Amino acid sequence: EALSLSIIEASAMGLPVVASRVGGIPEVVVDGETGLKVPVDDSAALAAAIGRLVDDPALAERLGQAGRQRYLQHFSLDAMLDGHEAVYREALQAKRP
């Protein structure tokens, strides 16, 4: 997936995310703020990031809550509708002489 729906859903539920830096994932996961990003095909880095969240529940909670806030601001139905409406308004304004 270019933009993983499962990551967006996890963020919506306030869960911390560990993901690779591929496709549209960097738009959803802000490293160290809303989740942890690891290099592609680096199983050691993946295991270390998961272990870090297991060992530090406060970090996992903080990342999960920040991910939920990012979801609400950028990926919720309301945010998506607002974004689409803004595009249409801009297009209509551009057509006016």
C-alpha cells in the first residue's frame, strides 16, 4: 500500500505505530512524535523499535495520543471533507474573472 490504511486506523485508535519509510507512510507517521520509523528491510531496527515501545509504556502512550491527534487533524472524515471542500472552493475562485 502506498498509504497504509492500517496505520491510519491504528492512529485513530491512539495506538503507537512502528513503520518503514516507504510510500506515503512518512505523511502519516512523524518519527519520534506520532510513531517510530525504521529503514526498509531492517528487521533489527524493527525489532528494536518494537522493543523500545514495550519497554517504555509512557513513550508508547505519548506516541499513540499524538498519532490520534494527527489523525483527527489530517485523516478523519471531517478533515478529509474540509480538505476536499477547500480544493473545490479554490477551483471555483480560480474560474471567476
